Amino acid sequence: MKKLIITCLCALIGLCVHSQTQYINPFIGTQGMGHTFPGACVPHGGVQLSPETDTIPHSVDGVYQKEVYKYCAGYQYDDTTIVGFSHTHFSGTGHSDLGDILLMPTTGKIQLNPGTKSNPTLGYRSTFRHENETASPGYYSVLLDEYQVKAELTTTERVGVHRYTYPKGEGNLILDLNHGIYNYDGKTLWSGICVESDTLVTGFRMTNGWARMNLIYFAISFSHPILRYESKDTSKRSLYGGFWRKFDVQHNFPEMEGRELKAGFVFDLSDGRSLEIKVAISAVDKEGALLNLKKETQGKNFDKVLAEAKSKWNKAVSSISVNGTEEVKELFYTSLYRTLIHPSVYMDVDGRYRGIDHSIHNAEHFTNYTIFSLWDTFRALHPLINLIDANKSKDMMESIMAHQGQSIHKALPVWSHMGNENWCMIGYHGVSLLSDAFAKGIPMDGKKALEAMVQSSNLTYYDGLGSYIEKGYVPLNENVSSASISLEYSYDDWTIYRMALMAGNAELANQYKQRAYNYQKSFLNGYARPRYKDGRWKEDFNIYETHGQGFIEGNSLNYSFFVPHDVKGMINLMGGDKAFIRRLDNLFGSSLDPSYYAHTEDVTKEGILGGYIHGNEPSHHIPYLYMWTSQPWKTSENIYKIIDKMYNTRIDGLCGNDDCGQMSAWYIFTALGFYPVCPGSDEYIFGLPQIQQAEISLKAGKKLKIQVCNQSEENKYIQAIYWNGERYTKRFISHHTLIEGGNLIYEMGNKPAETCFDKYSLPYSLSSEDNHRIIPAVQEQQVYASNLNLSSGYHIVLQDNRLENERLWLKKYLQNDFQLIENSQGKTIRLILQSSSEQKEDEYQIDIQDEVKIISPSARGIFYGIQTLRQLMITTAGQCSLPQLAIKDCPYYPWRAYMLDESRVFQGKEAVKSILDEMARLKMNIFHWHLTDDQGWRIEIKKYPKLCQIGARRDSTQLNGWKGNSFDGKVHEGYYTQKEIKEIIEYAQSLHIQIIPEIEMPGHSSAVIAAYPEFGTTKKQIKVPCSFGVQYEVLDVSSQKVIQFLHDVLDEVIALFPSPIIHIGGDEVKYDQWNASVAISNYIKKLGVANPAELQIEFTNAISEWLKGRNKHMMGWNDIMGNKIHEYNSAEDAIALKSKLAEGTIVQFWKGDLDLIEETAQKGYDIVNSYHYGTYLDYDKSRIPLAKSYAFNPIPAGMDKSLQYKILGLGCQMWGEQILTVESMNRMTFPRIAAYAEIGWVSPARKNYMEFLPALMRLVKFNKHYETGER
């Protein structure tokens, strides 16, 4: 096994990356049901420039034309004629619009009608042959047989660029403003063309289609001057014609308008040169189109624009590099290409865009997007964007929030395009997008997003929603798709529940949690089924029929499995594990007669496997549901069948509509081996990988590397999974685990491996949320049948009088938290000191049956058990009870610290005690107290009174941290007397918390030097600095007076603090002053060291040895190792070649990399991991959101297993630069402190963010900051 892992890791290292775009075939999906287009665009560009192959109208005399369904993208591969090239298209939809601004190059006599497929010479269309047609990302070309014109297309984000190579002579260009996809008489409301010059034409087109009002302006520039032109409006004009009869408006008249307006332009191309045309579009105005034209294409010819388009595609698809068979690579990269088309940019280069209210808005600090096909894309497309392009996702979330703010309904988009809500399909899945993005760390205002979600979910006049809110389901009387709507509303409500948890709103969380269970009201005998307003179930019900049974584009057979947020609850409704497996087996193994879907155009035989409908989105998660059962390997079996039948590299290689990238996104995730079954959760469920290797580029330069070992046609079962070299047995992996980067290895085999997955590590289900789950989570728990009622009181029995402190705390907690009074008749709570050789010192056990027992070898363990008891308490209708259960628990790491910096901002005794109280509740055991720094000295030292008289006071404080440009102008002062220090220490000891003081040296000592200038390197008088940052004086370590001063200070500190550890800081020592000091230079020579870095190590080592002589261990930031970790230290001054610290020194890492950590461990030093990107509480929550806090691992990815024991645990740091008040300290501390507490207590395998969040909300009853703290 070890040999296998090494081989796979070597393969990962050797992953070669070529140009991935060579594997992209835009023609795949253009035949049959895929509804994709082969034309040119750039990633998420606002222009999709592609050929139109027919002009079938949506309806004639009000009758829908079924044939039009094939032309949702304007192109069908089976056609033999091209009508022209238009600039806006949907990719893969099952309904359509757009096809704006059609151009067609012709020769000979100008014809201003398109002709017909059977007789193209009657109009301007042309025949073509596929052997003369080429498509690649950002490029399309074709030879038009009728005219022998070579047409080439490329684009920028807002400009379509054409190159037409004509035969010698005159060449024509047709501009058809009446043409459109899904067209019909009267769809074009009005249009206009203005010939601004012989090389520039502008205009507009307004349509009323799927978008009720789509207004598009354009500006067209030509590389050759226009010779002449003509136009025609073929609409039936009104009786009033005005006075335009004064002009010959059809020939060379520069101002043209009409409902069915077409124009023909003639160019002199006798020299055989090509005609290059640039068409810029804008939804705002003509000026916007002209500006887009100028900014994106000025000075660029076709080849330059094409090169830029190809570069953009190379960059976009290089986010994921894969190896595999040639077919897999073509499938993968073509799928990835399709996921990068929509949503599309919808704003001008100056930030202006047309909003949902049809007003002009300015997108400040974000790019506005349109084409949100949310019923499709919430499932996998948007989760994919969250994984591979967080910045783009942020802009998309801003876009839908802007939509909601502009909407008269205050509703998030349902299905929106071109500044219009078209209300297509069902649900209000904008809530899913926001919840999933927020859960995965996409920056946004969580409270505003939650408010928008709530408003969308309470639009009572929308699609049966009023009845749903009242009854828990949508009645069939009100909507023919009522059952599917009810299920999707229930899921959407669950995403709001999760968002409320993440935003800290307990009231809304409880409300929407109940609504999330509404799916149960649509189930009868294990199947989803519609019901009427009076509660009756639909009669004559058929689970196979896709029409008339209460489901949209599906049937009960498939839709009954749409409870992605509560799979366990769904399994119970279907009869339990075995019955559920039989249902899934039957779904994939049965046969669905074509008569059952004959009336549903979006469901065809190409997309059906047995009874499973993969060709439409509601079923995409179903193959993964086996992972919640006792037979998880069947997920692999069925994924294999789906891909084998429904994904290939033929032109008809899609089994259903690609739906703006959703069908393709399913493949991308599945090919990588995992899938987001329930967006809004941070879990990906394992499946069956298709690639051999993959490398995904993540934020901050991190890489996720994937390797599949022993892959073959026969080996379609995962035997084992490894994450960063460790065996991984969960059936899912979290988003925040993956985005930290690492190596994921799948080992494949030809038979199911029952030992592959832990049978207890099931993915999330709403019904599995443990109401007894506490923070930090316990190691083992067994729940009995009922509860133990404590409302009549309690009495505490001590087995040992050494537990008197714990008894007093328990009594205080029960009285203060629950108003319970001790009395002799109440239930017994026994505190028992009891040890065995197998028990760890801090381990405890709880047994609650007829009485409560807390058992531990130590008083500290008893105290931890008391904290667990507090969180277990149930309060209902004035009654207090405890669940009857048994718990066995102990901490994973011995070091679980919170650091408070009071040197920058003095918070005071009560603030410190408040933090200690919370640490106790969360079983944190180290309070790291940063008491001295440049900006203040906060501890009384009797031998040096000026430290507090001068060093504890500064004249002002820099605002907004060390980068701020202003100061508050207020004196800031304060310090702790030794009496107060002792009081706080005693309080912490009673809570079993050790206080470790930090006294900074030799840097960060300006407050010392302000009080005693003689201790500084320059000996100059300075004031206590008012600004932050690394810029101040350092101690003169060559002076024996300084050394004596430090010894004196430490002697008083040691006398105060019983902690065996003293933290001396040692970080961020700028060597400028040492290098400039003659005394320091002479001292360096005297010591025989090479540079200031070695001098710092000599100093630090001397301090550590001095502390060791007083039975204390020194601790310091990892700068004390002497390695270069700061850009301001030059290489020659920052490499300590002789670094050797005293035995027992503890190194606290805040910066650096894995190599430095392993080097430190190899030298024998214990390590506390406080890496700043993961643990700094003063970092804004957009930078370290709660989920990222929870994902932090004290053991870095890839660390040598033999050294991991040197990691003691973690510390979370509350630095003071931006935390100027107790309120701001609490705001930044909560709720992230709970995440760090759990990281320190539980094993990495036990961590589960989906379980953590509901438990976090239950802490609100103890501390309001858990609710008000931003996530």
C-alpha cells in the first residue's frame, strides 16, 4: 500500500500541462438535445457570436411550432444552410430568446429576406458544408457556398469581431434587426439604424419575447468605407406614416427605423481584401456601445482580438489541468468550456448596466452578470464556480443581490436574462446560490443576503407560495407542478435555515428549519405525490407519467428522491435502508416506456437510463444517494453506466439540454470524483473519478492535486481514499478542506470494498442534526430513551473534597443559567475522582440515567464534564431536563489557546474575565496574555515604576489598523497592578485555565524605551508610539543594564504567574538600528557571530537558559528560530546559522512554511500552530470567515508523520491594532472562538462543519454574542 501511495504521489508531481484548449470541441452538443452553439465567445462574455441555421418562428397564429425547440441556440448541426451570424445566444437551454443583430455577407444583388431552407437562393442565406467549418474557443469560421465568402468570427467581452473574405469585386453585408431566435410576428417592437459615417453604423433593437423588454444598442465599425446602402421595413405599417415621404428612406438614407428593419451595405472589395467588422453592444445607450467599441478593440485587428480571446480561454480552462484518455480529456475540457459561457457579463466598460427595473445603474466594485438559469445551475454550475473562481462567484452574488434590490417584488432572480425576470421554471433558487456561496467562503454581507432570501421566500402571490407557507405544500388546485414545487421550496427553505445559522439569526433559523421539513407533507407511501387544497391526495396517480401528475419535466419516480437536504429523512419515509436501496436499484434497473414522457419535450430516451432521467436536472444528484446507505459502492456502478451512455465526444454527445452549463458541470465534478449533492452544504460526496490526474488552481496559489491509481474499465470501485497521505474513510470531503490544497488519491479495484468507507461517517442530513451535539463535540456518545427531569432541583454529591471548586462552579452554573436550586430532594449529581491506567488525565465520562455521574481522573476532567452538562441541558416550557446518555470524552490537543493583546488596547479586568468564562465553556485551557509591546506596557513592575507611569500611556491611537491615515486624538492608558494580576490568575485557575504572560523582547519594546531611553539601541528619548506596525526601536542587547533589566522584570513576572511557561515574543526585530550601532557591531564581533539574526538567537538562547534555571520554559514566535520570514530583513541579516535554543523551548508559528515547521520539530522543539491566515481573530471575517476558521488544521498538510507529535495544538490571536473597544473585541471573537475550541478538542476525523453550525446556535442561550457575531 505504501508503494502504491508513493507511486501515485510521484505521478502527481509529474503532471504535465499542455494547452488544454486543444481538447475543446464546441460542436459537441450542437446536434440533438444539447442545444449548444459552435460560435465564438470569451469566458462569461456578453457577446456570443454564432451562426443561425434556420428561422423557424416560435409560434404561428398563436400556435406553438414544435420544430423551433431544436433552435434554442440558433444552430442545428443537421442543417445545411446558414442564415447569418448574430451576437447573443443561450448555451444549452430548453427555451429561448435573443439572436440579436444578425449580419450576413453576400455578393451580387442585395436581398433583404432570409429565404428558406429548401430554397436559400430566394434570400440572403447560404448553404455550407461541415468540412469547411471550424470551431475552437474564441473562434469560428465557415465557407458560405452560395457566395464563396469565408466568414470568421471572434469576440471580446462586449464586441463581436467578423472577418469576411469575399471574391474580388463588390461585397454586401446584410444587417437584419428583425431576425431573432424563437421569433414571431411582432416580437420586435422597434429598431433603428443610423449611418454615422462611411465606416460607422449605430442603432438599437427592442424586443418583447422571453425577456419582456430587451433593449440592445450597437455600434458597428467597418475596415472599408460603405459605397451605398439600402433598407426595408417589411412590417405592416400603421395608417399614419408621418412626413417621411419627403425622403427616399430605402436608399442611402442615413436614418432608418421600423419593426422589421433590414439593411444592406455594399463595399468595394475589388482588391480581394477582407472586410473586418466590429460590433459592440450595450444595454444602456449608443454611447455605451461606442465606448465598449473603443475600449475593447481600438487599434486591434481581427488577429489581435482572436489572439486575446484564445489567451483568455487558455487562462480560464487552465484552472483545472487533467490527464486521462484522449476521450476523457476531450469530454472534460469541452464540458469545462461550456461551464464558462454563462452567466454572462451584462454591463458596459464604464460599469453602467440596465437593471431589472429598466433603470440605468452603476456596478460599483463588481462586474454585473446576466443569464441566471437557476433551476438548472444551482445544482452544480454555481458550486463549481465557487470552487474554481471565487472572485467571479462574488461578482455573480453581487449581481443577484442587485437584481433583488431593484425588483419591485424584492425577489432574487428565478430565471433572469438581459435585465429581465422571465420567471421560468420553479422554486426560488437564488437563495441556494447565496447560501452555497456564503458557506464556501465567498465574501458577502451575510445579514443582507439573509434578508433578501427571506423576502424571496415570502412572496405569497408567487407560484403557490402563499398556500405553501400556510399548509406546507402547494395544492394541485393552484399549480399543475405542485408536488415538484413543494419539494423544491422545502429545499430552498433549508438553504435559508443554513444561512440563518451562518448569519447568527436563531429566530429565523428555527423558523426555516421547520419549513425545511415541509417535504414530508408531500409524501404518501414512500412517493412524492400532489395533494389538493383540502388535503386530499391526487387520485389516479401514476409514478411513471411525466405529464399531468404534479411534476415539472419529471415524474414521481425520480422527483421522490429530491430531498437533498435530508436524505436520512427521505430514507425513513421510503421504509429504511434496505427499502431505499431497492427503490434506487429499481430506478436504475427498470424501463420507462416512451408513452410516459411523450408529452414532455425536455425528456427524451437519450437522457434515460432505466427509469432514471439524467437528461433533465432534478435527478442529477440521485446516483450519489447510495452513499447514505449500506451499499455505497452502487454510486460508482451507476455513474459508470450514466457516463458510458450519456456522455461522449460525438456531435450529439449530450443526452439533454446543457442548460447553461449544468449538464457539463455534473460531468466536471463527477470526473474529479466528487459531487455537491446538496448546495448550501460544504460537503462533496465521493463517486467514481474519470480522470487519471488533475490539478486545480485555488486561491492564494494553493493547488488541489488528484490522482487515480489502478484505473481501468474493470476497476470501477473505489478501494481506498487518501488525503495528504492519510487514509480517509468519510464518504464526503468538505469544501474548506479542499480549498486549503493538498493531495487526494483514489485507489481503484474491480470489486466493491466494504472497508473503503466508515459506515458511520455519513454525509449531512437535516434529520441527523443531533440536538445533543455540543461544542466542542464529544468523542463518544450513546443516547438512551428519555430525559432526566431536574425541575424539582438537584443535589451534588462529592466523592472527594478536592472537588469543592468544581462543586461551587456547577452550583453557580445551574443557578445562573437555568435557575435551578440545590435541595436534598432533587436529582443526584455525583462528581467522582476515579482513575485507571488506561485513562488520560483530562478524560471524563458522563452517565445520565436515574442520576448524573461525572467521572474523571482529575479535577480538570470533572470541570470539563460540567461544561458538557451545561450545554446538554434542555429547557422547554419552564422545565429543565438532561438527555439520558453516556459520554466518553477527552481533548485531542493539550494546547487550546486564546491570545488577547492588551498592549495595544487596554480592555480591563472584566473583559478578561468574560473571555475566560467563555474559554471555560469551550474547554480551552491556555490564556495567552500579550501584556507589552511598542504601544503600551500593561503590567506593574515595582522595580521599574516608569514602565507604567510613562510606558502605559500614549497620546493618541491610529485608526483602522497600521494602514490607517487618521488618529483619534485621545489619550489611551491603563495597566494591571500586581494585585489585579493575581486576582485574574486565581480566577483563571478556578476555571482550569493556565495564563501565559508575554513580555516582548528584544523588539516591540518602544514602550520600554519611552520610559527608559538608556535601554534603547540609539539612547534617544522617544514617546510611546501612537501608530502601529513594525517600525520602532529595539533593545540594546549588548548592554548589561538591559539584560539586568529584563532579568528583573522576568523575576517579578515569574513571582506572579505560576505558569511553567513564559512567552518572550521575539518576533519582528528590525535590524536597521543594530546594523547602525557601533556598540552592537562590536558586540557581534566579540561574540563571534555572523550577523544580527545570530545575535538575536544568542540573546534569545541566553534568555531561555536563564528561564530554564528558574524552572521555566521559554516560548516565542517562530522568528526566534532565526529563519528569514520577513521581506524587510535582507538575506545576509536574516539567516541564523547557529540557531540553538534551550531544551524545552516552545515555538509558536505565525508565519513561515512547512519546511520551517518540520525543521523546528526535527530540532526537538514543541510547536504551537497559530498561522495568521487561519487563526488571527483581528482579521476581518471576509478574510477568515467562520468556515475557514473551522477548516484550520494545526498539523500542516504534508507534515512528516514522525514529527506530528511535536504539534501541541493551536492558538487563536486577538491582536489589538483594529480592536479598540470591548464591543469590537467580542464582535471579532465570536463565533470564531468556538471553531478554534473545537479544532483543539476533537480529532480531525471527528470535525464536521455541517453539525457544528446548529450546535453553535444553541450557544446563544449562554452568550448573546454567538447570535450577533458576524460570520
